[in-house]
Amino acid sequence: MPQLSPATPRLSVPVHDHITDAMKAPAFLRLSENVVLARFETMKVYAALGAVRELLERGRVVPGQTLVDSSSGIYALALAMACHRYGLRCHIVASTTVDATMRAQLEVLGATVDQMPPSQSLRLDQERRVRHVRQLLDARPDFHWMRQYHDGVHHTGYRELAALAAAALPGEDLTVVGTVGTGASTGGLTRALRADGRSEGRTVRLVGIQPFGSVTFGSEGFSDPDAIIAGIGSSIPFGNVRHELYDTVHWLDFRHAMAGSVALLRRHAVFAGLSTGAAHLVAAWEAARDPHRTHLVLGADTGHRYAERVFARHTEASDPSALKPERIDELSELRPPWAVMEWAGRPAPPNAVVPSDLLAPESEAGR
């Protein structure tokens, strides 16, 4: 067997104690001179792990207790793995969109699953899930409702990601580009980066991305039949979206997000989800107009869930270089297929304000 030469560098390779540590680690990939992709297998592991650790440390939950929440899939898996790691039980009220593969993973991990019946309306699906969770809590008051949409404890895990991003891109002025979804990833990351940046003199901008049909930033009056809205926008208000953090908002239809996803695979061999494709398209446009800032694209998950609806249709994808947004100054000017507005820290639109009964005291965690 050949011996290692003394000149051969010895690499320090971590051996993880649990799969969640390996899954949450991002790969940073430079897509262009001022665009860097943070690519994840599933970014929501940060939200779930951070929340569960914080709740355990504060005594809000105890080992052996059951954590329950509603999910369209990715958060459910992250929460089930966090419960697996910390000796907690997990109960998922699953969207009708959760497929057999995802459900099997959840059940093998020990989670129990209640899945909603088929629905043509995302709003109806989300409302059914929330109603079912409340029924469970009435019957089992010992359950802890994680409230991934509303409890600010889900922001806390992204402090670790902020430290990694700051180390990978030291001293650079940053523009974070990502789909809004529940608001935890873009909000938690940006708040942590801004807090750190104040000591280093670095500025951090936040560009959020929404689909048409989402209430979060006022596009609920539009319909995009092809859109896979879950995880990118919402038909109900989310308390974890801190509207005042966002500098710019883009609204994209499905075909524009698809163009970004296919281009990312074609040009950079990165197989990522629809939200990453949307962020890739937006970041390229933003970076061309602000070349002195580094644009950090959040690549939340892989492309496997979108194989048929996006990648199998790759011949239909538009050339991103031929696409551009319509600039607007007010929400009344909003129109598909792609619009951009300087949000400049505006408050939530009226329909995105969360009812006070959903903002329980623990929702102040992480704010």
C-alpha cells in the first residue's frame, strides 16, 4: 500500500453525530463575479433544529413530548429529523401535496401523519390544516404546536448560517436574494448578518421573491394556474414575515421561475428547486445593476420534487437573458409575469396582517 508523502496535506474532515448536521451544511458556489449560491439539501433543517433547541433550553418542551405542526413537506421532514435527534415525538398535519415518498420518510422516522384530502385551493388546504391542528390541541393539550408560520423561534437557527456566510464572504457588502415563504430564512439570516455587519462596516440588503397569488406582499388578486406556491408564498398571513426587513420585492410567475431553474442546471450543473431557480433569475438581474455588491442566492432544496413539473419540460424554458421585470412604484401597478418594487421597509399590506390570536407570547422568541 503506498505511503503518504510528508508533503501531502492532511484534511480536517468532520464526522457528524447526526444526519441533520450534514444536511444543513451549505455549499457555497460562485455563479458569477458577484453572485454566490448557498446550496442546501434542505435549508429548513436550520429552522427546525434552531427552534427545537431553543424550546428545549427554555423548558417550553421536554424530551418525550409531541411536537405538532402543519407542513407542505420540507419543514415536516426537518422537524421529524430534529425530533429524532432530540428524543421528541412528532405529529404532522400534512398538505394534500405531500407525496408518498415524503410520507414514507416521515413514518419511518417515527412521525405520525394526518394528511388533508385533495383540494384545488391552497388556501382551503392551509385553512384545513390549521383547523385540524387546533382540534388536535383541544384533544391533546400536552402537544406543543410549533407554529412554523408564526413563532419567531424559527428565526434563531439561521444565526449559524449567517456566521458561515460571513466567513465565506468576509467584509463584502451583501444582497441576500431568496423566496419569502414563511419569512424565517430570509428574515433570520438577514437580521443576523446586519447585526454582525454593523461591527464590520458591511451593509446587507434583502431582496424577497413572491409568486402571484400570495397574500404576503399583496399579489393575492392574481392567479397563476401552474404555480407551485407552497414554500414560496402563501394564501394566508404569516407572522414570521417581517416586512420591514425587505428592501426590494420581485413577483414572478411559474414560467419565469422555471426558466431560472433550468438555466441553473444547464449552466452550472446545479439541480435545485423552483424557489432557487426564481432566486437565480432575480439575482442575475439585480447583480447586473449593482455590480459592486455580492449577491447571495438561497438555494433552499434540491430539484427532485420538481422533476416532472419543471425539468421534464426543459425544452419549454425561456432564455433568462431575454427576460426582465416591469418596475412598479405601488402595489396597484402590479401585473404578471414579472414585476419589481422597491419595498423600502414598508409595513405588511392589510391582507397580510396576522390575527392577534395566532401571535402567542412565545412568538416573541427570536425577534
